[in-house]
Amino acid sequence: MLNIAMIAAAVGLHDCFAQPITALAAGVLIGGVLQLAMQWPALLKFGVKFKFRFNLRHPGIQQIGLLMLPAIFGAGVGTINVFVGTILASLLPGGSVTYLFYADRIMEFPLGIFAIAIGTAALPSFSKHVAAGQIDELKSSISFSLRLMLFLTIPSMIALMALNLPIISVLFQRGAFDVQDAVYTGQALFCYALGLWAYSVLRVFVSSFYSLQDSKWPFKAAFITLIVNVLCSLALMYPLKHNGIALAGSISASVNVLILAFVLKNKIGSFLDRTFYTSLFKIIASSVIMLGAIGLINYFMPWNTAAGFKTRLLFLISTVAAGACVFLVSAYLLKSPEIHAVISMVKRRLNRA
């Protein structure tokens, strides 16, 4: 609803303000109200009633405050990373900020669809196990969430890396955005995609710490990540230009994952069993087979950035469709447990409908 409201406001309300960009701000406000309005009936159905009482000494308020402040700062570090990257990119040749911005928008697509959804859905399950003292069940849930996350993000990562230029070219190459701009933005997307697995896995780890009522370590790890990101950006931005800044983001996200994984293991013990590594091997194998299918299509129907839009669109649709089908079939034949879990979830959703 937020996205729909923003798009509708930008299209339909831009003539209603002296500054047309104000329409987009109005869309954000309208979208927020609509998001709340959609959830309100469900809350009432479950018997949730809102009463406004101001008691700042209530122990629940104090506990939320202690947990929320580090979480706010931890989440803010990600925004600071983007801000720092933008400032550093402005010191590079013209267009660098735009290349990074467009590449990051494409990266946010799989993150928004898979990572945020799984991370958000996993938190109540994790919290339930922690509240009941079921640490073994918590470990099992973390392992399953990580496997499901990687099952969706690893092939997405491989596809973004393999098809970085076709994706950017089809989506943006028109008008003032020429072939050279598409090439440079595709390079940035490749570097960002290297860290897609880390950006995604972070959602599960952060939810794990929040379920343990520990919001301090995610903040500490995010702060360390900020330092790593700045140092790597400064070291890589001149030899690799804007690609160095994108690569620095992937490196820092990987460092964040390693820190949280190490601390979480010390808190609850080992949570990655043989099943996890077996599944990971099958996911990687299926992704490699998918990459081969994409390469085969490119061999018989070579990509041409200078070709017409319809030709480029046909190539992208063909490779994405073929790659997805090959990955799913390969995962099924390799008996990857995650694909059966996905099929079961889809069947349950269809039965409810």
C-alpha cells in the first residue's frame, strides 16, 4: 500500500502543489495511513484494543526502551553507510552516484521480496522458542530460516551477477541513459550482488538476537561494519571507481554476518548442523546448473547491448525464465528439502484461498 500510494500520488497529485515533489511526500503519508488501516480490522478480530495511557515508569515501557534504542541506532548505521557511499561517489567521475543508486535499487528487489519477508516472519517463531526455553527448537528454526533464505537468494545472486548488464539495459537504457551508463551500472550491480547472500542472512541473524532480547550486539556489529565499509571504500574507490564502493558494501555485510554468527554460536551453541551444509551444497549445485543454462542461451542468442529494446527484452525474459525453471528442476531432482517446503507453503496458501 505504501508503494501504491507513493506511485499514485506522484502521478495524480503532482499538479496540486507548487513544488511537484511534495506530491511524493504526501504519498508517503497517505501510504502510512493505509498500511495501518489495512491491519486494524485484523487486530480487532484478535481482540486487540488500543488505549492511550502515558505511564513512562511501566516496566514494559522501560524494557522496550532499552531494547529499542540500540535497534534504532543499529538500523541507522545502514542508512549512514549509504550516505557515506554517496558522498565518496560524488568525488569520483560524473555519473558515479547514479550508477550506484540504480544498482542498489535492483539489489533491493530480492531483498524486499525474500529477505525482509523471511526475517520478519521468523521473529515470532524465534521468540516463542526463547520464551518457552526451547533452545534446540530455536536452533532448528534458525537453521531452517537460513536454508530457506539461501535457497531463494543464492540463485538470485548468481542471476544478478550473470545478467547484470541485460537487467540494467532493459530497465534503464533509454533517453539520456546510454549504453556506457548501462555498462557502468551493471558493473556496480555485479559488485553489490556479491554480498546479496550476506545482506539476506543478516535479517535472520538480527531476528535471532532480537528474540533473545539482545539488541546491543546487532548495533555493535553494525558499528564495526560501518568502519569496515568506510575503510574499504577509501581503499577501493580510486582503483575500482564506483565499483569499489559497491564492493566495500558487500565486504562489510559479510563481516557483519561473520561477527553475528560467531556471537550467536557463543550464546546458544552450534546451530548449523549437517542438514544445513548438505542443503547448502545442493543449492549451490542447482545454482551452478542454472548458470550453465543462462550461458547456453547466451551462446546461441548472444547479448547485444546496442540491439533494439524488444530484442534485449526477449533475451532477458528467456534467460530469467529458463534459469528459474532449470534451478527449480535441479533442486527438485537433487531432493533439496527447501523446494518441498516452498511447495507445501504454496499449497496451504492455495487451499486457504
